[in-house]
Amino acid sequence: MAENEIIGRICGSCGCDEATAKEYLNDEIRHLRELQEVNDLQESDIELSCSGLGIESECMEYFTMVLTY
């Protein structure tokens, strides 16, 4: 799933514009990277990020890919 698709889903779930959705997404990625840096990242953290953004857990693959590279 591409970033634009994720941003579109965030917009649909919260009714925000694309810039705000991208900011929300970047904040979640930053938070997950911080957890990863201290070796405390759990799968449940990614699930929580998806839930917090109002997107399906099928989007977890996107976060996994972003955190891998």
C-alpha cells in the first residue's frame, strides 16, 4: 500500500485535509521509530498506530516497510 493511499484513508476516517493527514502519519512513524531505536517496538504498537489514525490493520504492512528502510 502506498503512502498516498494511507493518507487518503486517514482523510476519510477523520475528515481532515491531506496536509494534516500526512502530518498525523509522519507523527506516528516518528513515534514508532523512537520505539524501534530503544528496542521497544512491538507489533501491538503498529496496531495501535493504525487504530489511532482510523485506518485498518491491513495498513500495518506499510508501517513495517517504512520502519525497515
